[in-house]
Amino acid sequence: MGVSMATARTWVERWECQQERYAVDREERFTVIADVVEHAVKGLTRPLLLDLGCGPGSLAARLADRFPHAEIVAADMDPVLLELGRTHHADAARYVDTVIGAEGWIGALGLDRPLDAAVSTTALHYLSEPVLLRTYRSLAALLRPGGVLVNGDHFPPDVAACSELTAHVGRRRSERTGGHAREDWRSWWDAAAQDPELADLLDERRRRYALHACSGGDEQVTVCRHAALLRRAGFAHVAPVWQFGDSTVLVAVMGGTAEATPTNG
Ligand SMILES: C[S@@+](CC[C@H](N)C(=O)[O-])C[C@H]1O[C@@H](n2cnc3c(N)ncnc32)[C@H](O)[C@@H]1O
């Protein structure tokens, strides 16, 4: 069920444009996430990073460019997007086909040492609060002391009175940068369904989604609720480090040694 390099490139490039519709200042947000990772892995010879809900490897590829010495594991449940990532960004990461939060997903990652950072973009909003809590607990157990979880996503506003204002600021930014005019999610998948090279992968995707009843929706968990769940899961410190409209980078830090110990690797 592989795809050619040319096909993977076409769909990944089109994916990158489509996602700008959903993430205000997406490229800057990737950069901010990498800045946080840089701080967390300073001095490490071979940091271990995990990308949750990697899609076609968008964040993993950017991290691989910035940290060529890192080992990156990228996890997702979508066979189409995983195959596009495996083909187009083959060297960026080791891609793992698994359902985050489901039974056995941690074992599927095949990790042999503590994580230095877990990262994610535009993905954790799919998870319900109980699944998020379970996932955060698992990640807290996997991260080394001082390790970080860095989540860039869109979050509903915590203060209802400001929700319209937050949305307006994001919308305006999106208009200025052209994000609002990008192709939408539905149109990308409808177009992909016309590509004969993706037919088998799309059949597999339909089969999986029927099995896992993946909502594909937005669970509307606020930054405050995420922070509460992260603290309950064992993270010592939680703070947003960047925001534009509803687009936010939320960072959670494990307790223990705050600085990376340069013995890793
Ligand atoms: C909107 S895409 C974002 C992909 C990529 N991180 C990016 O920024 O372009 C969300 C991704 O999360 C994945 N995802 C959602 N829930 C998941 C779960 N429970 N387990 C694994 N992957 C999941 C989807 O399959 C999809 O690839």
C-alpha cells in the first residue's frame, strides 16, 4: 500500500496549505515549539522526542531539520497520513501506527529510554478529557525529570466573555496572512479520494475509523482544563508560552532536575 515520492510530495504540500486554515500562524507556532524543545534538550547528544498525532510528519520534519541529532518517534492512527509522512519525510522520524490513549499504545512506540520531550500540533483536541488524562499520565511516566510536553493547538477560550474577542483577533490575523482562504479539510480529503494511488490506504482508513469510532471532532477542552489534567497527571509546572487568537502553545514540565543532564545518548 505504498505511494510514490511524487504523489506523497503533492499531498503533503497540499496538506501544509490546508492546515494553515486551522492553525493561526502555524509556521511561527512550529518555531515556538522547537524553541521550547531546544531549551529542554540543551546539552543532550541524542535527545528522544515523541510527536503525538504526527499526520504526514509536519512537525517531526521541522524538528528533524532543527535538531538533526535527535531521535524522533512520530505516532498517528491514520494510515493515509502515516504513509505520506513515511514516504515524503522518510528520514525525519520513525513512524508508529497506533491509537493514542488506547490499550497498548505506549508499548507500540517501542521506546527504550526516557523521553526528553513529547510534542503535538493540532491533534490533542480530538481526545476527550478521560483519554487526555490517561494519555498525560502515560507521558508523565515516560518523560525524564525536567522533560517537557509541548502542545500547539486551538483551544476554546477559558473566559466566555472574551471568546468573541479572541476569535476575532485570530480571524483578523488569518485574513492578513491568507490562512482563511486556504482549502478546507473536507476538500483535501475529497480530492485525495480521487487519486487512485491512495485508494487502498483510504479503504484502510475507512475500516479503521469504523472500528475506533474516531469522532474527528473537537472536544473543546480549555487551556485551564488541560492545565488541571496535566497537574493531576503529575506535571509540576504548566503554562502557555505563546498565543495568537485561539492558537496556543501550552507547555507542561516534569518535576525534578529542570536542566537536561548532558549524559543522554
Ligand atoms: C489535524 S491533524 C494534524 C497533523 C500534524 N500534527 C500537523 O500539525 O499537521 C490531526 C492528526 O491527529 C491524529 N489523531 C487524532 N486522534 C488520534 C489518536 N487518538 N491517535 C493517533 N492519532 C490521532 C489524526 O489522525 C491526524 O493525523
